Amino acid sequence: MEHFAGLDVSVKETSVCIVDDTGRIVREAKVTSEPEALLSVLKNPGYHFKRIGLEAGPLSQWLFSALAEAGLPVICVETRNFGLKVGMVGKVKFEARIHELVENLPDLAVLVEPMLTVRRVLREQIVILHRRVLAIVRDDDVCRRLMTTPGVGPVVALTYRATVDVPARFRKSKSVGAVFGLTCAKYQSGESDWSGRISRCGDEMMRVMLYEAAQSMLLHSKKWSWLKAWAMQVARRRGMKKAIVALARRLAVIMHRIWVDGTEFRWTRDVAAA
């Protein structure tokens, strides 16, 4: 009976798994990552190895040489080189590209096809759900006004509307940022009084949506506004990450004011002041 072994090598220990030619596990062990310790397991006269796979890594050259000198059929496996290179393809042509790659690999095609089917169904259902979101937003006056804010799309607007729910529960618009965990955490004890990073309390999904809206305005929106100009000044002084957090907090405040006042986003300071 022939045997096969796989060696999962780390700096301190190596996991050894030995199977027979039917795939049944014969032995599993952990030994120190040294040639002597590995040979004490692999040189058992009861094993007739056809192949021993050694994972490539910092110790692979040293261990490979020792096992090869001992007469063992060892190979060094570079796991990062496995797989098929898809290349640059879009979402639409992705499935066709995968079929092209596995055309002459029937064993791999059997494994890939179910995953492609699941991917196709997921994309179809996402389109259906997205259309439903657009239909809801289209018929909702509050969401339409919230979407006049740069960076705020249908998903962000609908998430904000559902999360805030009743805008009157916030006496001041500035309180919204704190509720969503976008204000600095305070620590006070005795003579100690300092402000830390943002608290991250409240609804995490809403906070993520506001981050995405802020990033969209700063990095993708081509139209300038007083709000984007303010955020870019913060980015120059304190960095882009802090600017995104500050803009997300201000977006939460502005969107609440738009909702309460029944207005739309004002692109210039002059209009806002008027």
C-alpha cells in the first residue's frame, strides 16, 4: 500500500498528515520544525511513500534538503502559484471567461459551475432588490430631498429615513451625529478630562452608510459645494481619514435639518445664508 504525506510548516511546529492510497488518514501529528523530528515520523518502515508535499516557506529549503538526502520522495509546493488567471474582465463577461478557462478541465468545471450558478442568481436577485429600493425612494418625498445632498444615493437616503424614523425625537440636529457614534468619546475622572476617538456607538450600518456617502462626495463627486470645500480643508490639515469621519458627522446633521425644514441641499454658502 502506498502512502502520501502533507507537511504544513510553521516556524516552530509542523503539522504532518499521512494518508493511504484510498485517502484514509493513517496518522496526524505535530512535531518541531526540524529535520530530525520530521524524519522520526516519516522514516517509519510501515509507510511506503509515493509523495511527500512540503509547503514552501522560510524553512522549506532546509527541510527539503534534509528529507531528500534521507531518500524520501519530497516535493516543495508553492501554493500561491495554483489557480487560473482570470485577467481583467467586467462583471458581465466574468462567467464567460471562467467557462473559457475550464473548458478543457472537466474535473474543475464540475466544481466551478455550481458557484457560477449561485453568483448568477445572486446578481439577478440584487437587481430585483435594487429596483424595489428605487421604487420606494421614488415615491417618498423625504428620501428625494435627502438625495439632493451630494454623495447621498437611494440606499443611504432610505437607510437614514428608516434609522432616524421620527426626526422630532432629536431636539437639535447636532445630536444626530452623537447618536450614530460619530462624535468623540469623553473620559472624565477626577482631574482627568480628555476626548478620544469617535465613540462608534449607535447604529453601525447607518454609520457605514454615512462613511460611504462622505467618501463618494470627496473622492468621486465632480461638482463642488461649500460642504466639499470644507471637507477638503479638513483633509489638508488632518488627513483624509479624519476628513471622511468629520464629513460623515456633518452629513448626518445636514440631512436631519433638510428633513425637518422640508428643504433641499443648498450648494453655496450664499444660498444657505439667505
